[in-house]
Amino acid sequence: TVPSHPSKDQPRKQKVKDAASIIDKHKLPLQDATAWATIESGASSHSAVAMDPTGARFAVGGMDSSLRLYDFGGLNADNPTPFQNIYVQEGYPVRSISYAPSGDRFVIATGSAQPRVMDRDGSDEVLEFVRGDVYVTDPAKTLGHTAAVTCVQWHPMDKSIVFTTSRDGSLRMWNVDRGSLA
């Protein structure tokens, strides 16, 4: 069994000791059990997280449509603040995030049928996927998803290919450089 999360009023030394015992017990390959920070979510809960391939940055999505981008180089463990905080698509929670193998962009799925590709800094939207025709009953006969996208994943070796799944029951493979289904 995994021990319960220590309460916030418990001293920091006890939290570090508990984390170290979990790491020792499960033989986790971590170098320093004392290096950790709590990422607060504000009024919303976290719903997705992704790390770029270099391990220099990570993204945290929230149920309130927020996307927070953090840089490990500038991260203060006592007060971790994102270098970028944006709202992806108002009214839709962030469901999934995946970085490209090159780390120069990432794809993000909200509760809508149209995932988005954003640049590394989250400042520019590079591409918005096409929405499928909801009046076509066969998902194979329409170009995009017709229901909420539940997961996105970049191909681990091909920087052009993105996979998406949706509540419409389809899995699609996209070529984001051509802007079409692969």
C-alpha cells in the first residue's frame, strides 16, 4: 500500500522523510528525494501533464481551460510560478498534452473536437485541427472528429505525425506538417 499524502500542516522534514522512504521502498531511480515542489492548481484541478523530450520544461493543464508552462531552470521550489499561463479554449477542460519529439511544439486536446498545436512557448497557435461533420454517421467518411477529443499523442520518432482519440469512437493519425489526415 502507498502511504497517504502528508497533510499541509506537517513539517517539511517529515514530508521529505516520507518521500525518501517511498523512493527506497519502490526502488525509484531518483537522484535527490529532497528536490520537489508542489504545483498549485488554484480554483481548478489538474487534468493533464506532459514533459518536453529534453526534460527542461513541462506543461500542466487544468479543468478550467488553463495551461501552465514551467521551465525547470527558472523554477523556484518554494513558489513555483509558470513562465506562461494561458487559457486554451474557454469552457473546455484540458484533457491531454503531448510534446513533439523535437520539443519545438506540443499538441493539446480540450473537451472540444479540435485539438491544437502550439509553439514551444505556448504563445502562438500553429494549427487547429479540422472538425468533422456531425451529420455524417460513419466517422470514416468525415475529415475530423465529431465529438470531444480524449487523448493526443505525438509519434515518438516522426515529428509530423500526431494520433488522436475521441468520444466519437475513432482513432485518427494526422500529418501536422501537411495539415491533413495521414
